[in-house]
Amino acid sequence: MKSYDAKLAKSFVIDELFDLTLYKEFRKFSDGGVSNMLDKLIPIEEEHYKFWQDFFDIRIEKLGFLHRIKLTLIIIFCRIFGEAGIHLVLEAIEVYGIRKYLHVWEFYKDDPLGEAVYGVLQDEFGHEDEIVSNAVERKIHPERIRDIFLGFNDGLVEILGAVSGFFAAFQLASSVLVASFTVAVAGSISMAAGAFVAMGSEVEVETTAEQKKKFLGETVEENAGVRPFNSAVVVGISYFIGAMIPVAPVLFGAQNIFASILVAGITIIVISYLLAFLSGMDVKRRIIINLIIMAVAVSITYTIGIAATTIWGVAI
């Protein structure tokens, strides 16, 4: 057998083992259409797992520590969001798998590995089609789950910046707490209002498009649509919860910004990981981008706070 990069070969086997293990875990607490879909996907993943072990002559039977943590986080996520969460995770896995296989296929197109990847891609595209066909049965829009995390992430970063600036300008932690909480409330209301207006406009545009199709005699697909008010409430609440992450250390007695940065940093890493996984984005890139954004926000607002104290004499 031709020799391939050991890291690449190992990643193929481990990825298939991870997907197979995850599907089996999902099957333990799923029912209905989801369980039927998993019953079809599991044998295919078992074939892929065995195929890559034989192709690269590698035997890996257990997941490593980091993969087990990833597995646990995903299972917790799906326990919380149920069927919609499982659908969303399965879509994310397919996006990641297809992207990886296409990249490898382009590089090894004229190689036995390219031929092997081509065969697996046929199955992967089949997975995606099957998942999409089952999407109509969802009771919760996956976009709403993404909105929850994005709203949470926005609230966390924005209020962390505010807390940083307040600590630089104010002398009392109680003043920082009051100011931060006030900004968090105002921010959540603003985010909710913005989401309501934006989604309301989107609904109006979609309604007009549907009416146009009906007038022209074209087929209009049934669409449950998005309720602007419900979505606005979800966005506002998720923003406020995220905003409370950097505020919590101050509430429990922190006298400087460092505790808030530590707690927010850890939370951002976890949320960035989940967002990257669900959106198909590179995990490391997403984490680095969010940490950079956090660092920039803290640096700028802290500098503004110091300027307010030294130049304008603002201090409480």
C-alpha cells in the first residue's frame, strides 16, 4: 500500500470513529424520524470507519481525551435542544465531512486515495440529502438555535468591554455593577427590537414574493416562517444571559476586571467551539477571531475609561 501522511490517515479514522460513536449515543435518546434516520446512518458510518482502517492499515478503537470532551459537549447540547439540536449537529457533521473530503479529493484526485474519497463522498452527499428531507419535520428552526448562541456571544463580548471601561473609570465595584447591569438591560432591549424589525421586514418580503408566485400561477412551498416577536424575545434573552457572564464576577465581589476576563474568555472559547462546529467554520480560526475581538474590545474600552478619568476627571 502507498504510504500517506500519518496525521492525515489518523484524522480520517478518528473522524469516522467520532461520528459513529456520536450517532450511537444519539440513538440512545432519540425516537421517531430521528431514530429511523440514525438507524440508516450508523451502518454506513461503520462501513466508512472500517474502510479507512483497512485503507490506511490503522487500528484505532477509542477516542482521545479531547474528542471525548467534544462528544460530551455535543450530547449535552442535543439533550437540551432535542430533535432540532440533533438535526443541526448532523448537518454540521456532514458539512465538515464533505468539506474535508472535497479538499483531499482535489489534492489526491489522480491517486488511489482520491478514488477512495470519491466513493465516500457519494455516501456523504446521500447523508446530506436524507437529513434535508427530514428537516420539514422539525418543530424548532435550527436558525433559532444559532441565534441563541450568536446573541449570547454578542452580549458577552459587548458587556465585557463595558465592564472593562467602567473598571478603568470608576473607583467602586458597586458603581461598575450598576452601570454594567443597566447597559446589559438596554442592550438586550435594543437587540430584541432590532431583531423584531429585521425579521418583520424579512417576513414582509417573503410574503410579497409568495403572493407574486400565486398571482403568476407558480407553486408556493408551504413554509411555517419565523415569528418576529418570538425571535426577538429569544435574541433579547440570549443577549442578556451572555451579558451577565462578565457581570457575575463583579456581583460576587470581584474588585477588578481580571476575573471577568477569565470567565468571559473560557466561555467564549466554549461558545466559539460550538458555533464553529455548527456553522462548519474552522474551530481554531473561530476561537482566535473571537478572542482577538474580546481583547480589542477590552483594550479600547479600558483605554477610554482611563482617558475619561485622567482627561475629563470622571470618577465615582
